[in-house]
Amino acid sequence: MNGDFVWYDLMTTSPADAQAFYGAVLGWTAQESGVAGMTYNVLSVGETGFGGVMALSAEALAGGARPGWLGYIGASDVDESATRVKQAGGTVHRPPQDIPGVGRFAVVADPHGAVFMLFKGAGPMPPPPADPNAPGLPGWRELHAGDGVSDFDFYSGLFGWTKDQAMDMGPMGVYQIFAINGVARGGVMTKTAEMPAPAWIYYFNADEIDDAAGRVTANGGTILNGPHEVPGGMWIVQCLDPQGALFALVGPRR
């Protein structure tokens, strides 16, 4: 599955507290992965695994790392893709390496610093969920870019993403939806001045946006923006979990 988002990791200061928070907000369950040499719990909605959670190391925290979400993009050849990231002006933060029995990955960033992962599984990737809009699953991906136009070109050149609809947001610039294999999967926009650095934000499907936002605050999270209506009749909120990781919700409103 080259070029599509295949997995999501939460790096956090307290995996147990984060799992409890997202379980209360989105109904996730967590189970130990069993991967030797690391403590890593797989996150699932029902029987569908979509991501994992692990603790930030003391070394990472000392180096300035903070809780956050990382998205994995499938690559047919991780080493080749990492080389192409550098050639296109991006950065390789962690060179390609293997997770025995799982796959090969690299930690990279686009030319303006937004971090993402490259990944190829050791075996066939699991099929996509039967209902990608099911509550709890990742529903949208949004790049708040250093420069929306040039960064779109970077990802398009690397992964073959194509332009879908574009929306003029006035002073906030253009919101460019990108398609993967003909299916709209996310959007790219130049970040606002208030956002400290370029970053990906991952939206998780909510059953009902106000109820879900209420669960965020009731369980120690923070609402940063919203609810706001977006095209298509859906509503979004952008949030921080109790450990400070940025995430968002998308869903209908009664």
C-alpha cells in the first residue's frame, strides 16, 4: 500500500493515562504487542487495530521531544523513499531500520519540518477497515504546512498524491484536499502564524461531535478550537489530550 497512511503512533509521557483517556473518549482498547525488547501497546476499535502507544524515552524528552501523534505512510521500499525525502529537501531523523517480525521504518520530515514515518510491513498489510468512517477510527489527515503549495508538491512527488477539491479560506489561504488512489484522504494548508511549527494533525471519527467534545473535557483534555462546521455537513474540534498531544475529532452534530 504505497503512499497511503497505514498506521498511527502516540508517543506520550504516560501510556496508561493516555489509554484511559482515549478509551473514555473514543472507545479504544489497548493490548500488549508482544514485540521483544520494547513496550508497545496496539490500539484497536473493536477488532480493527490502527495504531499504537509507547512512552517517550528519557533521552527523547531531554532532547526536546513532546507528546504527539505520528502517522506512518506505506512505502514499497523504505530505504529508497528515505533517500528521495533527502533529495527533495526533507530530513531523515532516524535512518531505515527493521523491527524484527514487524517491518522496516524510518522517521523523516518534509522540507519545512513536519514529521512522518515511512513503513513497509514484513508481511502483507492488513486490509483497510470495512467501514473507514466507523467511530473511533482515523478519519482525516491534515498538514499544517510551512508552505502549502511547495509541501503539497513534495508529498505528491514522493507518494503520487493528487489534487482533489481546493477551498479558498480567505486570509487563511487555500485548503487543498489530496487524494490517494482517487479517494480524498486529507488536506494541506499553510499553517497560521499562531501554530508554532508545521505538523500533521490526525482526526478521529466521533459518533456525535458535542458528546465527544464533552468527553474530552470530562476526562482531562482541552478543546483548542471548535466545534466548527466543515463542508459535507460534518463538524470538527481540535484538542489536546491530558499529556499534551494534539489530535482532532470529526463527526456529525445533532
